[in-house]
Amino acid sequence: MKHKERNPFYFGGTVSDEDFCNREKELTELKKDIFSGINILLYSPRRFGKSSLLLKLKKQLEKERIKVIFLDLFPVVDEKDFINRYFDEIVKVLVSKKEKVIQSLKQLTNLNFSVNSTLKPDGSITFSVSFSPKEKKTVLKEILEIPFLYATKNNANVAVMFDEFQEVENLGLEKEIRTVIQNHGRNVSYLFSGSRKSILTQIFSDKSRPFYKSVKKFPLKEIPLEEWIPFIQNKFKKTGKKIDEEIIKEVFGICRGFPYYIQHICYVLWEVSKEKVKKEDLDYAVNLVLEREEDSFWEEWTSLPPTQKKALKIITYTNGKNIYSKDVLFEFEITASHLKRAVQQLQKKDIITKERNVYWIIDPIMELWIKRNF
């Protein structure tokens, strides 16, 4: 029996190596900033390849002997959980002899807490700390200092990546983190990243907030079409199939450059095409992806109040231009002030964004879904 060729496209998780499309320019710039000890805010919508980029950056930095501590704040539930998860990452990256964790840390810090280690079923060890509730603030401060103390003592470069940093708002840790790390100068470079642009903008651009103007902003742009064309064509070619540039352009247009959706549609195109992708294969693929995403779109849609639904219909109907024109307001039976409030709420929820006076629905496939259903 002939072995079935493996689909060359991948979506749904973080991608690496041959599944990763370019981003060379971004990687070079981010590495330069980190070498210089600059703090960075990297943001992009969900499914835009941010986490994959961070993991690739982490790998490249480690090759250059930079110690990289990576913490995803998304699963963190409270301050104690943050302390333990961050401590675990710190130990894994900065302590070379795991059996000598306490001695290694004692050379850096007072150790006003006791260290525990737990053996997990897969054989790995996680490290955590014990402290009384009233010692929590002291211990948090002490742990936040460790990367800096390590960098200074060992004359080493350390980078800390906090992914989904907008969660810091729910955890109430903004002030504590900022107070400690603002004194780390160029010895430790901090990279904050996230997908909720509205919250991140407030954290870093609001004069009254601790992180005000403390970072270089790095919005992640789409990967240009001219990089996708060879990337996609080569994957088809290597597996004995063909796809025309025209079809790739259409895929790119439908997905507005979102890597997750481009890979997803190409995955389906590869599955359904014989030797060469046809136009009807593309229609089939787009419909299938819409079908797979439909549940989550319905869920989001039903949770919105009527004026916000109306605002989304208006944005798709006008392509986001002149949404407050008299004709539009008349057609949709809504007042300018009601529409304005709905638009602000949708921006807060990161469902829409505004660029150069044009409003967009951030998720391109959700936009297509609204166009088709309403």
C-alpha cells in the first residue's frame, strides 16, 4: 500500500521550522532591541502568529547564549499562581544544577521563602515556593528581582517574555511588576506581548498607569503576500501538486494576511485538490473553514446587545467607511450617538479596530461570516 503523503500545512498550534513563514525582518529587529536591553510591547490580533514568533525568537536568542524566561499569563489565576509559575520558569532557565536550587538562589537573594519541588507524572520537576499571606508582597518583589540579580552577578544577558500580558490587569500586578523592573536598566530586557490591543494600549499609553511610556511599541504587521506566494507554492510543489499565484492572492485577500486562516485554507486546498488547485476547490475550502468556525462566531454574536450587532452589520455593509453618514443611519434606523457607543464597546472587546478612519472587524473570517448570514 502506498504511504499517504503528509499534509504540508499546519494550523491551530504554534508553528516552527518549516511551517513558519518568514518574519526575518521582525526577528532581526527584536533581537537587536533585546541585545540593547530595550523593553518592548509586541501586539497583534489572535491567530496572527505572535506566539510562534516569540518561540522562534526565544530559540534564536538562546543560540546566542541569552537566557530567556518565558511566561504565558493566560492560565495564571491569581498573584500566588503568578509567583509560582514565574519562579518555576526562573529556576528552569537560570539554575543549571537542579539539585542545588537553594544554594544557587541563596547567592542571589535572601530567600525569604521555602522552595518546594514536585515530580510530575511525565518525570519533569516543577518548583514552587511557600510563604504566609502577609509575606506575599515581599516574596513577589524578591522573585521579580532574581533575573536582574542573576544578570548582574554573572554579567549575562537575560530576556523575560510575558505573553498575554493584558491579563496583568485582572491579576492586579501592574504596579508591583513595574516598580521592581523599572530599576533593571539594560541588564534585563522585557518583552510584553498580547492580543488585546485595547487593554494593552491603556496599560502602556495612559498617563496615570505605572507602565506609561516604558516600552518600544512593536505592532506585528501581516506577512506580505510576496512572502506567502513562494512559501505556499513550494509546499505544494514538494508534495507533487500545483497552485496558481492567482489563487494564493485570493486566499490572502480573504484572510487579510492572518497566518492561522491562510494555513487552514491551504491545508484544506491541499486535501481536496488532485494535481492542481481549481477555483471550486477554493470555494469549498472557504466554506469548510467557515463551517468549522461557525460555533464560536455564533457564540460571540449571541452575546452582543442589539446595537452592537447593528454596528457590525453597518461596518460590513459600508466596508467600514463613513459609518456615521445620514444615509447609513437612516437605512439602519440608529442614531449617531447610539452607534458611537456601540462602536466604542466593540473596540473595547477587540472585535473591531480603527485605522485611518476606516473600521475593521478584526477577524477576517468572522467578517465573511457576518456578510453571508446577515
